[in-house]
Amino acid sequence: MESWLSRLEALVHDYIETVQELERNRKLGDGFFGLRAGPAENPCHDRFAADVKQLLQDCRAASPDSGECAQLLRFLFTAAEPWRELRSAYWMLIAVQGFGMELIDCLDHSDAAALAKDYAAQYPRHERLPVQVQLLKKLRAR
């Protein structure tokens, strides 16, 4: 059976490929002044978010061990960084981090502490969005 991590990696990979294709096929003026919707308005973003949410909910329901959850969350928390220049994908990859909130309860204290340390280093305080502040707070509390 395919691991939760490999399933999440596949979702992200397919999503990035879709967004890159949308960007390559972008027409001049897409998304400006209410003209044709641009890549940022494509339904693939909502579909990706729903798929990630469902995957993480299914994982939680399967009662994963701490190590498996830590791997999954580490990937979820770092997936956005390589795509900073692909803006619509980058912000969605940041947004879906919030779906990992319920998996934090599955972590043991050492995995939570390690993730909190890495997360705080990756996202400096002045750059954190509210969801990231909540994630870090919950990791530290665990």
C-alpha cells in the first residue's frame, strides 16, 4: 500500500505541474480588469486544497504513529519553499499547511519539538501568516 507521504508528494507534484501548465498557457491580459480568468482563479487550486484536506483526514483516521505524522508534516511544511516564484501555487501550499493542525495531536513530544524548531527557522516571525502562528503555537504546546 502506498504511504501517506508518497500520496501527499504525488498530490503536490501533480498540482505544481498543473499550475505550471496554466502559467505556460497564460494569455496576455488574463485576470486583468475582469477579463478572462487567469491561472490564479483556476479551480485546480480549490481541488488541490480539498484533496490535501481529505488525505490528511484519512491519515488521521488511520491512527498513524508519530514518526509517520512527523514525515508527513515536515513535507507539508516545506513543500512551498521551492515554489516562491510560482505565486499562485506558493500561497496555496502555505494555506494547506493549516490542514496539518489535527495531525499535530498524533506527534510525540520529541517529534513535535523538532518540527517546531525547524518550522520557526523556516518561517521567520515577521513573515508568518496567522495559520502559521497557530501551527507553531500548537507544535510548541505539544
